[in-house]
Amino acid sequence: MFQFAGGVQEIVFQLQTSLQAKGHEVKIITPRPRAHLANPPRDMILVGRSAKMNTPFATMVDFGFEADGDEIQNILDHEQFDILHFHEPWVPLLSRQILSRSSSINVATFHATPPSTIVSKSLLNAVIPYTRSVLKYLHAYTAVSDSAAEYIRSLTDEPVTIVANGVDLERFVEQPAQPTLDRKKTILYLGRLEKRKGVDYLLRAYARLRESHDDVRLVVAGKGVKLKALEKYVEQYEIPDVSFPGFIAEEDKVGLIAAADVYCSPALYGESFGIVLLEAMGVGTPVVAGNNAGYASVMTGRGRISLVNPKSTDDFAQRLELLLYDEPLRELWRDWAREHVQQYRFKTIADDYEKVYEQAIKVYA
């Protein structure tokens, strides 16, 4: 199993655990991190190298770079994998090196949704020859949502199976409310601080909300290229009760989301799914989220009340107000979330992938 760094990381690890619990032997092949792990976990194979790079899509990712061909071949010869599952296989260059040497059944999962801009479409068109050179090695295609599948469906007539991302509902569970000493309500953003995440629009909506409510605060947690600009904006416009605690360790994530009154993710584009929305559902924290295609694939039914156009400051502020202060609506939302999130348990996701593997082996082995 090949893992591409970024938001996919937790999905890959959880999928490994779930498949192992079903009796499969699963190893993760991943680019060697810049901070090299001298002794990686027993079921992890490090190969090649990685580097963090800015992309033309206003986000930063870790790219897997070339590894020694003999090293890759030795790994494949030694392991004799039945299935190789590639996450984001079109990202250069390591995936193609492994695919071109693979004698296994090759399964792909596409996670990303590129932004629909002239520049991004031009860039995607420019890499079509490379992408097609990767696709020719694949036996089965999956994507985490229809928006994530859109680009690949434009390049192949092969069926693309939608297998959603998952959430660890043994970890992300509802917790008793802990009222703050100052009785202020908390809006939380947790994630990368970059253009596509729309945090500047959250600041504008929050400032509008503060014109009529002084019992609310905003916590903007995370790191990224926009941090200093966001801090400067808060200072320049004297927006009260905004804090920037920086990077949040994974072990602190559940408590932070559970302690919030509203979790807000105003992403403008580039979201194929929305794992953090599932995490908020799991702990029972109402969500306000950008109305991009990926989030809309998760926030269905009653959950659609969570979706808003982040660029519409008045609508955004009003949606925050509703989900902060309307207790009957908050409880209706929680009732919906408790039921809706169950379909995203990792055991269910592993079952879905197992069916994809079995079908691919049946056809191609």
C-alpha cells in the first residue's frame, strides 16, 4: 500500500489497522520523510525521499520523489504483494516508478478535487500525458467522492467506485459540555492556513457577528503561509477575542473540537470530502462549512443547514449565529449527525475496499 502525505495519512493508517483486523497482512510504502525515521514501524517501508512544495492550487503538500529503481524492485520481489493500493497515484514521481515495476493488482484512490479555475484546468491539461501514462498500469479505480472522481473520469472510461473516507468513532465520541469560566461561546477553525481554506472570510463573518454578540470568541488553530496576514488583519481591524494557538497535536484534537460550540471550515475549493467534518459530527459539535462540492457530499439531508457561501458575509454570520444560539436547531443537527456519521466507520470503509480488491483479483489475477 502506497501512501501519499497530507490529509490522507490518517486514512491510510486507519485503513491498515482495519484490514489487519480482518486478517490481511498490510504494509505501507511511503516516501522517506525529510526527518528520517531510523527505525520505522514494522509494517512500514520507507523508500526514496520527499520534500514539501507549494502547488499552483494554493496549497502545500509533500511530494514523493524518485527512489533507486533497484531498491524498489528488491522491495517488490521480496514482498510479493497481491494488491498494491496507490493513494493519489498521479502525483509524481514515486508512484509511477512502483507502478511500472509492479506485477501485482494495482488499485488507485483519488482524493483531491482540483479547483475549477482557468489556471488549474490549464495545468491539469498540461499533465494529461503523464497522468495517462500512470493510468495504464491500474486495474481498479476508486475515489472518495464524485468531485474527486471528476478529473479521472474525464480521462478513462473505466468505472470509478466511490469509497468514502472514514472516521475513528471510538476516538471521536461525544463528551459532556464543559462551560467556560467567562461563559463565552467558541467558534473553532482547525487546519492549514492557506488561501483556499477561506479563513479570511471567517474573520469577516465573525467580526460581523461580534457587532451583535459579545459572548463569543474565535479560535484559529493551525499553521500555514497565511498566518501572519490573518494576524495582521485581526490587529488592523481590532477584531476582539481572536486567538491563534498554532499547531495542534493529534492527541489534543478531540478535546479541542469537543470543547467548541461550533466547528467552522469555510474552505472555498479543493476539498474532495471533509474528514474533519466527520470528526466534529462524532463529538457532537455543530458545523458551519463552505459550500464546496466535497463538503456537500458529506453534509447531506438535514446537514445541508451547515453549508454556506463563505464570501457572503451576512449569510455566513447569520449561519454562525443560528448554530451557536438556536438550541433546538443544534439538537436537531446533533440527532442527524449521530445517525449520519455511522456509515463512515473505518470497518465499513475497509469492507468497501475489500470488495474492490476481490473484484479486481477476480477479473485480472
